[in-house]
Amino acid sequence: MTAKSFVFMTTEHLTGLRGKVNTRGRLMQIINVCRFRNGVKSRVIKPLACFFTSSRTMAKSKFEYVRNFEVDDTCLRNCYIVVRLDGRNFHKFSEQHKFTKPNDNRALGLMTRSARSVMEELEDIIIAYGQSDEFSFVFKRTSNWFKRRASKLMTHVASQFSSSYVFYWKEFFGEQPLLYPPGFDGRVVLYPSNRNLKDYLSWRQADCHINNLYNTVFWTLVQKGELTTVQAEERLKGTLAADKNEILFSEFDLNYNNEAAIHRKGTTLIWEKHDETVTKQIIGVNDERKDIRVTRSKKIVQTYHCDIIGEEFWQQHSNILEDDGC
């Protein structure tokens, strides 16, 4: 395009130009209808960066008021943020995929692997605890991930966990097919003190013990006692923990305390520093190459199947929680 044709352009030319102008350049704006030349309507144009609008400017529309309907869900500061996930309709899911009763180590391993994936993605998670089809993730008090928005934190944790569950399925179940995608619902709860948080985690581990003891006795009655599921359920109605332990020991010669710790205690994930030694090659005097051993610390996610209700665990890992005197 010549300089002359640049100054005097027909309306038809302008129509074609609009689709071709690079928005990163100095765009053109029509500022005045000034004259007719040779009977053709022309317009004078000059460079201005407002012929087209950016996406940011375009957002300023009459429809923007709908943002006022969004609810502020910023989590209160100086509180631990707990995101707990639960498998949606996992009773049916476990039956469809033929999980071993009362505990399937493949399924538990997959849950743990998925939780580790979440922690590796969100390093502000200081501890996670899981059992059966649930997992709780604790964000440190000072976390500012996603500006502490509860919905963002919950959906990111849920989506990362769910996608990891599908992604790592074959690692634990081999050629057994995943028949349909699993679902997990989530919730966000805030705990202001160390005592509150420890009580929450203690509650989840106590729940693990109660559920696992019941399931262990129930499926032992079915699998070894040859009762139907209805009969086993009727047999356990109104029984206490001592009664269930007595059934296992007196009728089946089983000591519940000898059950695997992962089943009785659940799974706890925390960050730990581990020393890693690597070999590096350096170039010295006269371009002489020399191998040296270098040791560096690296944070990794460590798995535990232990009691977290008592104080021993917290004393051994005193760096997990901030000191608040509570």
C-alpha cells in the first residue's frame, strides 16, 4: 500500500483492512469524513491504538454486573485450611471393580499415590491423612495459594486427585479395566489452633479404627463364618469394640492388633528432608577434570501408618505445625 493510498482510502478498503490489521501494531481509527475525490467517498485516517480493543477492555461491557453475584469465599487468615475428599458412591464403585473385602491394598495404594500427587503439586500442604475412600489435606496457616479462595482450593485438590486416580490406575490394578470414572466430593474447613487441627485428625483416625474393626469382623463372619451379609449385620447389632474383638479371637483365633497397620491406622503423608548425594564434575587448574561428591537436602513426601492421636508422632515431627501455645 502506497503513502497516498494510505491517506485516502475508500470505505471498501477499510472494511478489508479491519480483518488484517495486527492488533499489536498501531491500529487505525477513522476520525473525520473530510472530502470526496473523483466522486468516491474517502476518509482521512491516522494512527491510533484504539481501532480495536484488547480483551481486557472488551470485558468492560454492560454484562459485567453479573460478577456481583459471585460470593467472596476467601478463607480466614491465620487458620489451617483443611480440604477433605470423599469417594462418591464408592460402595458401588468397589463392588463393580471387585475390590477385596474388607480391605483392598491395591485401592488403598492408589488412594495414597493420588494424595501424594496432590501434595507434590501443592507444596503448601503440610500433612495429609487418608483411610478407606477419603483423604484430608491440610494447608499451612500462611498459605496464599489461589488467594485462599475456598472454591479454588477445593476444586484444584479434587481435580488433581481424581485425575491422578485415573492416571495411576494401571500401576496398581494392572490389566483390570477401569469401568467408569470415579468421583470425589470435597469440603473446606478452617481450624484456628494446633489443638483443633490435631483433634480433627484424631477424629478421622478414630473413625478409621471404628470402621475397620466393624468391617474386619463383618467380613470374617461372612467369609469364614459362612453367614450371609444380613445375618452378619444382625449378629453385630449393638456390639461394642470389646465384643467385636472377642468374636475375632474366640471364634476365629484372630487378634485384631495383628492386622496390618495401614488398615487399623490409615495413611499419613508428610514432608521430610532427605540427603541426596550426587557426583559432579568440576574443571580445575590446567583444564583438569575432577569428580566430586556433593550432598544436598531434598524434600520428599513420606508415608506413615502410625498413631497420630497420641503426642509421640507430633513430638517426633515438631516441624509440621506452627507453635501457637494451643
